[in-house]
Amino acid sequence: MNSQHRTIKFTAEISEEQVVFLDTIVKFRKTLGTVEVELYTKPTDTHSYLHYDSEHPIPCKKAGPYGQFLRVKRNCTNDADFRKHSATLLKYYKFRGYNETLLNTSLIKAEAKDRKALLNPVKKDTKKMTRIPLVLSYTKASPNLRQIIDTTWPLLHIKETTKQIFSEQPLFAYKRNKNLKDILVRAAFQYPPITPGTSGISTLNKLTKCSNEECSYCPWINFRRSFTSTFTERKYRKIYIGDCNTPNIIYMITCKSCKQQYVGKSKRPFKARLGEHLRYVKNKSLEPTGKHFNQTGHNIHHMSFEIIEVLWNDPNDHTSDVLRSKREDYWILQLRALKPIGINSLETSKFQYTTHSIHFFFKFSFQSNL
């Protein structure tokens, strides 16, 4: 088999005393009639453990050596083998910049564990977590941010609305930052353009206004094939581009002056809702768009409308109402359209305070500028 290709090399080891299985050496004690195991590492293992100077959370650095010592404890039947491999592991971690006090503390803690208990699978807690995860890219300033949130959290309980939403403090979680591979290596796949299909859902229609050449609504509408969050600068591609007569939609209004955005939904043809927003501004209504475009430095001509999603079920069906609300919530969160980042207001928009929605709202509001 090895002769089939120059890079293929199968080996076989036969022994009546011991055999390597995964990361253990299984030993057969004929005289005692027992089987023992100890830790096995490949000769090619470089032991490139996380360096202590790496910018990772301190608990992450502490957990590394302790987890490895527990692994040695599980994989060694005899205490003598455990001490031997632990001493070797200590040397590797010292070489990676870890101080001796931290390593000895982890070793003593692992050595005190009962090996039989370590070999038994731990039952996972099936209790549903209600705390909202706050996912951040870790920096040295992250602990300071956590301290600020812990200190100022009671302010959210002053108002009943925010008290109900943020009843519990968030669960802090850190994600990996970009490494050299992420920066240097990129996928450069070019996707072919979408071709006309049998279903309107998967077809990009032509960029056209309505058939009425004297339409007073279409000049307000942006008919581009994609749209962008002015806050995150993330670009989204439209699946279908509607016009002023398209019903059952999610739409967006972008302020040309300050670049803030508003997201809304409409069961009726788009022109009906568009006209209402124009009247909000003309009549100086207290609706979010009415207040925003009557601010200093703003006017009605700073309004740019566009359809960002067309829903293809019956607009009059009850399920359509639910779906429109969910999709509106989704785009409000994706585009960061809630005040103070955007124009949408918690009080006036019928925002659905689901756990999923609040997770995104909380995560995006804090994470975007970090």
C-alpha cells in the first residue's frame, strides 16, 4: 500500500507488552493479570501551549495548565507515571512563560482529584440560561469595561421598561481576535451572478420604477441592488427589488444628512407607508421620522427610502403579521436602527422583546465600537 504514493506511509507495531491507543499507552501486566495506562505523546508533538504573554483573559491562561494536568491524571493509572509526566509538562509550560507558583497550584489542585471521578462523564446542566451573553473581542481593557457595566447596571432598573428587559446582568463571553491567518489568508471565490429562475424568491428582478411615468413616490425610492448599514458598514444584497406598489415589505429610510437609519414594515403597498412618513415630516409629527427630519440641519429632502425585503406570503394572513414583525425586528437589530444609534424608538416601534432579539440588541450596542 505504501508504494501507491510517495506521501503515504502506513506503519504497524506489534508487542505483547504494550500498545499505543490515541493519547495513551496501554500496558499488559501478565504477571499481575492487569491492564494499566499512561500518557502518550507523539515524538513530533511541539507542545506549543498558549504563551503566557499572549493577550488572552487571565482565567484562560490559568485553565490551560490545570486542564493538561487533569488530562495526565486521567491517563495515568500509577501515581509514579503521573508525577513523571507532570514534571515534563511543568518544563514545557515554564518554557512558555508561565510562573512556577501558578503551575504548582494547578498541579496540586489536579493531583487532589479522584481519578475514578475524572473518568466518569460529567452530566451537563440542562437548565436553560436566561442571562444574555455579551460577546466581545478580548483586549486588556475588557476587565475595565466589565467593571463599568457592573457599577452602572442599577441605572437600567430606574426605568420600568429597561428593568423588565435587562432583569439580569449579562454573561460576559470573549471571542477570538483576528490572528495572522485571518489577516493574511482570504477566500477569493467569485460567485456567478444570479440567473432568472422559476420562483420570484430566488430571482433578482430588473431595476425599474413603476409603470406610472408621473409617479410622485418612485423618485423618493432607491432602486439599488444592495444596501448597507451606515453604522457597521456591512453590505447586504437584495433578493427582490420592489417598487412603490409592492406590498408586504420591510423598508428602510436613510438620512442623507447624519446617515442614521430607520426600519419599518408595511402590509399595504409601499407608497401608502412612504406617503405617511412624508406627512410626518411636513406636519412635524412626534413620530420618530417626523422628529428626526425636523431637527436642525435636517429636512424632508434628506429622506431616502428603499425596500430591503419582500415577503412572499399572503399579506392578509395572520401569519404574515407575525412574520413582518419578526423580520422588522431582525433588520432593526442588524442595521443598528434603534436610538441612539438609529432613528427607531423603543417606545413607538412595536419592537418584540424576545430573548433572541434582546441578545442581539445588547450585543450589538456594546460590541460595535470595540
